[in-house]
Amino acid sequence: MVRIYSEREFAQIRKACRILPQAFDLVEKEIRPGVSTAELNEIVDSFIRSHGATPSFIGVPGPPGVKAFPACCCISVNDEVVHGIPGGRRLVEGDMVKIDAGTQLDGYFGDSARSYPVGMISPERLRLLEATRESLLKGIEAARAGNRIGDIGAAVAGHVEPLGFSVVRDMVGHGVGGAVHEAPEVPNFGRPGHGLRLKAGMCLALEPMINAGGWRIRVLADGWTVATADGSDSAHFEHQIRVTDAEPEILTLD
């Protein structure tokens, strides 16, 4: 069942969400060649905790036989799509790094992701980053009460596919608010006018994952990190939104 949140609940959700753009603004200043993904994770973790919240990704159960997620952030580089585990890897000039983080504050959750260039990146990588960011905004525009889930995915795919990029089909956005992941699933592809009808009060995480090559993915040996099957680059942006009868409210904006 898809949860409809009250005004009182959204007041609490906003508090959890508001921490994330501040954390991203802080960590962005430290993204440079030579920094490790573990160091970036620690910056975000410390900031979230200093604001009375807890990182909501720590302890999320893994697939069968895989340990729970051990870090505050999912940090993924270049061909890694999502769910990268922070560690000793050091970024180099020209990399793309994706940081996905969540918060829990007084029982309510925030979720957001951004992709960043590391120093000077290639025109091809910059084009992918820009297209993915733009596709998220297109998806948000379609997330209006009365529209359907398929309208969101169609807006995302309709922006990036004509540019020669592909949409990851095995990973999707989702409901969020009272838990890290809730119904409904929100694919980044779809048919206009199809799928669940959107209602005011829904709280959704929209998160296009866009590849420079094919859409297929693979899971690496750690059981968590998802990478493109063909080794092509991937970008990821995510906002948590409130569906309203008018413009969607972006809860994870600065």
C-alpha cells in the first residue's frame, strides 16, 4: 500500500531531508584528486550525526549471504552505478563520483544523491552528468497528482535516450518517508498514462541512473556495488519530493 502523508508528517520529513543538501554542499568542497571514498563518507557521516540525525543506510540488509551495508554513503565511481562501498580507493583527475546518502530523524527519512566531476573531466562525461541532472528535473515535473508513474519514467527516458544514453532498468526510485524504501517503485522508463495514479501526499525518491552505453548492469564481488555490464560510465541524481495538486515540492533542495 502506498502511504499518504499528513501535513504534520511532512513537517518532520522536511527536517530529515534538509540535512542532506547541506551535507552535499560540504562534501563537494573536498572532492578532488587524491581523496579517498572513505574520507568523503566520513565527512557526510559526521555532518548528519552533528545535526541529531542518523545515517539511514548503515545496516540496510544485503541480498542473501551478503552483509548489511556498512557505511553512511553509497559512493560509486565511473562505471559503478550505485551502492558502492566507501573504502581506500582514491579519486583521480577525470573521475566521476556519485554520492548517495540517507538520513533518519525522529522516525522519518530523507534520501538524495548527486554526481560530481573530479577535477577536469572529459566532455563526454560532462555531457552525461548534465543529461542525467536534467532528466531528474523532467521526471519531477511529471510527478503531479493525477498523472501516473509511467509519466515520470517516460519523461526521464524521453530526455536521455534521444541523446544516446540508456536508462538502467533493474534499479528504480521508490517511496520514502516512514522507511528507507516504501511502495511504490518508480522506474526511470515507462509509458505515459500507465501505472499507478499519483495522489497528493505521496512522498517519492526519484533517481535516474543513466548509462553512457547499454542499460544492463552487474553486481560486483562485494555483493553490493552495481556497475554497468559493458564498462561504460554511469551517472546518478536523486531528489525526494512531495506530490501535490500543483508543483511537486522538492524536499532535498538547498
